[in-house]
Amino acid sequence: MANPKVLESVFVRVRRGEDEHRRTHRVPGGEQVHDMRTEPNPALAELRARLEAGLTKRSGLNKTTLARNTQLGRTTVQGAFQADGPVPTARTVTALAAALKLPVAELLELQRTAAEADSGVVRGGPGPGRPIEEWEPHALEVHRAIQLGDPTPMPQYVKRDHDKHLRMLVGEAAAGSSGLTMLVGTSSTGKTRACWEAIQRLPKGWRLWHPIDPERPQAAIGDLPTVGPRTVVWLNDAHHYLLDADHGEAIASGLRTLLNDPSRAPVLVLGTMWPGPDHYGRITATHPGTADRYHQARVLLAGRVMAVPGSFNEDQVEAMRTSSDRRLVEAAQHAADGMITQYLAAAPDLLSHYQTAEPGPRALLEAAMDARRLGCPLSLPRSFLKNASEGYLTPTEWELLPDPDNWVDQALATLKQPLKGTPGPLHAKRRERGASDHQGTQAEQAYVLADFLDQHGHKTRRASRVPGLFWQAALDHWEVAASRSLAGSADARGLIKFACELWAKVGDYLSVADRLADADRLNEALPWYKRAAEDADRGMGALALRSAANCLTARQSGSAQATMRRPGVSLAASST
């Protein structure tokens, strides 16, 4: 949104320009003179008038030497001064203003206003988000650190190599160029804090947009087209956006459009991701012969990824030992392998809490870990956790529970307790600030697994057995949001019954039929192919019919061994 004072200045100058500033260009038959009352883009006219005046005042400069001094092309410089040329880019205006000793901020305001007028964009407001100074770091998901009576909510910041890159990117954004960087590192390594520290260098007037409501992908896809200039797009845990099955590629392509739109420049996109095959590695992996599900995301991030190390070097740790911040001193003394940020975020306590937990709390934590690594969203309903976790108790542990009817509430009361100023291992999800807690219908309480334990589960439980009660609880309690991912996880473990029931729950009848056909249960597959053809759109219906025809051919040739059954899945699943 253009600065009102600058715009007022523009139009005052335009009015004065009716007498003072007249531009001319030659046409066949002589010289035609236009005054600025007929100028369709007064901001562009004022921008060119200021550039021309600046060039005139700089003796010894012409457009050729200006191109050389600014390292811009001669055509680019000529176009910036040309009466009927396009609106120059923010980068061009920044370079010319610096070379001509003109006020960069004012000329960038003129450039943005001119670009909006030229493109026909009418903005009803500054776009989503709010001024950066109105945000506090924990609202942007910077981890809370341990508290030892220090006067500040966050420990002193210790700069590392990736901070130099962020500082350079912020400087370019402040000068008018849009940019993006994705910080990739493991849990609690300081990625989000680094982004927070970087944006403190932006000048006043910048906004920050953190799309999270109602869900991250929906929020991003809904408001991305309305993002305006001087906005930080905050994509913490960017896998929620870029890996979303329904909206991920649309979000990536929308970000590419935003970054290349001069009428909305400058914008700064800051994101964080975990590494590994379930997160950033999924974007970089390619599988020849299969559909490329993350092409837009891969192009978006090409050359824009910065790795964040999981630890501090010896010199940095040694310097912390004499810090005035007691939290840094304690972390330097006790953190293993230079893992300062993880210690500050109470990760060791979280891990210890899990490893030493009694059977009931441990079962809840392991059910939550498996739910997250198998595809469930952050918020885990209490009823799902209760039913699933019982499968993680041995018969003896079940018999020894002190109160089998209330053990879940007792365990949750322990797990939700904060650890060193951070949320507990499995803590209750709170309503968003400002949201009413009287919505007419009372939603079931959901719980969130601590970030460090989430990643610990991804690493350590990859080969762990998932009990049958977990899959049954998934069928009973999850809707579309998680059922599709859980179906794929069940199928990968050979649990055909659970996989097919979960696919059927979300209406993916073609996957049910294909899986039964793969298992040589062709007679069972045919009714599901028929249902897929009836319910799907024309393209998918044709695919289902072709698959059904292949099944019939196989059956007629004697490949099918199963007897005809009604649509249903009756294969008993073994636990894995």
C-alpha cells in the first residue's frame, strides 16, 4: 500500500507540473506537446521527471555512463527515462536513485504506485498480515527457552553463518527486491529464531503475514493473491504448505508468481523445514516414470535453501560460558555436542520424560509419535489417543493400571505439564487468542505432541510395530484429513483390510479396487471398480472402466481364484 504522504506529494507535484513540468516527444509532422493533465499514469510521470532532474544536476553523467556505473543494461536505463517505456522495476529504480543521489524510498513508492496503475490493480488495503512491530516471537512459533530469572523472554542471540545470508536477503528486500529463503535443519536448531532476528532489520512500514487459520494450506491459498508490497510471508514448518496433497503445488506456484510480480515488490518469503525423506527430501526426490508431485516446489526453492547446523562450534560455545545471559551459560555447561538451542528448548527433558515414563504415559506418547509419522495432523483427538494407546500396553501393564477407567486423564494431566518454560510432551491444544470459547457446539479436546518428540519418533520408531488397535482407532476417529495418508501407511505394511477401509472412507474406491486386484482378488475388485466409475468424474471413470476390463480379461483367462463377493473388504489384517 502506497504511503499516503508520498502519494499526496506526487499529486501536488503533478498539479504544479501543469505549469512547470512539460514533457515532449516527436511525432510525424513536428513536435507534439502534452501536459501532465493528460498523463494516464501521474506517478510514472513524476518518477521520470525526478530521474531526469537528477541526471541533469549530475554534471558529467549521461545515460551511457549511468548504465556503466549502475551495472544496468543501456536498454534498461534508456527505458527508465523513455516517455512511452514500461514502468521500471524496483531494482532499476533503486540502482538509479543511488547513482543520482535521490531519495530511494520516495522513488520506490512512486514505482510501486506506477506499477499498480499500469497493471490495473486496485488494492483495497495493505493485504494480509499486520505490522511487524505488533508481533511477538512466540506467536510466530519461536521456541520458548528455559527461564532462569532472566529479564528478557528470549536468550541473547548468537550469530552463525546462515545469519549473514539472511542479513543480505533482508537488505535486498529493504532496497526493493523480492526474495525467498528456506532454512532447512532438524528440530529446535534455531531456524525460526534466525528468521525473527533477521526481520528486525527491516524498516518501519513492513508487515508480516503468518497464514495459519483455519488450516495452514487453506489460509495460504486463500490470501496469497492479495499479498501486497513490503510484506514478509512467514512459512514456518513449510512442509505444511508445500507438501499438502491438495494445495501444495498451487501454493508453490502462487509464491513464484508473487516473487516475480513487480507491482507487489518487494516481498520477503521466509520458510523453515526439517530435512529428510518426509519433509524437504520429498521435494528434492524424483522418481522417473511417476508423476512429479512437487515440481513447482522444487523450482521455487532452487538456489534458495540455506542449511542450519544442529550445533554450535567450540569457539561459540566457549564464548557462551562467559555470557551475561545465565541461560547461555547453563546451556554451554550442560548441552551435549554443542546442541545449545535444543537444550534451551528443553529437548533433553522432553526425551528424558518419554524414556522414563510409566506405562500409561509412555503408551500415549508412542501412539502420538506413530500417529504423526504415519500421516495424522498436529492436533490429535483425545478419543483417538485413548483407543489407540491401549494397544501399546502389554497385558500385564493393562492389568496393573491403577484405574483402568480414568488412566488416560491421569496420564494426560502429567504429560501436559510444562517443562522448563516450554509446553509439555503431549499438551492440550488451546483455542487461538481472540477466538470465542463459546461456539455453540463443544469440540473434543485435542492434544499436540512436542516438536522434539515428534521428530524423535520419526527417527527412532520407523521400524517399530504398530498395534492393530491403532489402526482400528484410526478407522473410528479420523476423517478425510488423515485417512488418505494412513491408508498409504497401512498398505505399505501389508495391512490390506485397514488400507482398503481407510481408502473407502474417503471415497477413493479406485485405490481399493487396484489394491484388491494386485492381491489377485479380482472378483472382489470388480464391484469397487464399478463404484469408482459411477462416483468419479469422466476421466477417472474411464480409468476405472479400463482397469475393470483388465480384471475381466484376467478372470476369463483363469487368473482369478477368489469367489464373487459383495463390495466389502474381509481380509483379516495382522499387526505389524
